Amino acid sequence: MPKAPNLNKHLPLLLGAFALVAGANVALSSGTYTARPPQPRAEEKSRDRAKYSLGQRVFDGKVKAETAVQPDAEAQRARLSELQTRLPERVGKKKELSTLAGKLTPEQLDALDYYVKERYAK
């Protein structure tokens, strides 16, 4: 029958290694945190993405504007002027949003508003 190994002479070495590993684990994990921040629900994300995309297309001139002038052209002009002030100076020089007044549907105007607020947030 083989002899059982004598653990008594290796015990201090094993305990030291265990203490070293346990100490490193505590030192490296200070505090609590979430590995991934909470994400919005999928339907909110897709709805916001669709609104952002529509606003971007309106901003870039890729959406056909209405040919008939809307009755609320002055209200749109005021809102578009407010959005114009949100644009950075370099972009504002190239883009004049007030030219779209009276040509946008309410949905397009809301999407443009959302796009400008998200893209050029101050």
C-alpha cells in the first residue's frame, strides 16, 4: 500500500498561496458596479431610431417637402428658427432651416426637432 503524502510540511505553503489569491481578489474588486448599464426597451429604441432617421433625412433634404404651403407656416418658421439657434456655427452657416417653413408635416417637424436636439446637443 502506497504511503499517504505528508501534507503537514506543505500546509504553510498552501495557506500562503490561498491567502495571496484571496487578497488579490478583494483588492481588485473594490465596490459594486453593473457590468452593463441598463438599456432602454427594444420598442423604445426602435421608435427613437425611426424618429431620428426621419429627422436626419429631413435635415439632409432627402425627404420630399410638401409643395402646398401649410396653414401653420409662421408657427413652423418660429420653431425652425429656434432649432437654427441650436446648430453649431459651422453647420448653421451651411444650413438654413427656416426655408422649410410651411413645407413640413407635423411628424416631419417633430422628427427634425428630435434629430437636432440629439445630434447637436449642447
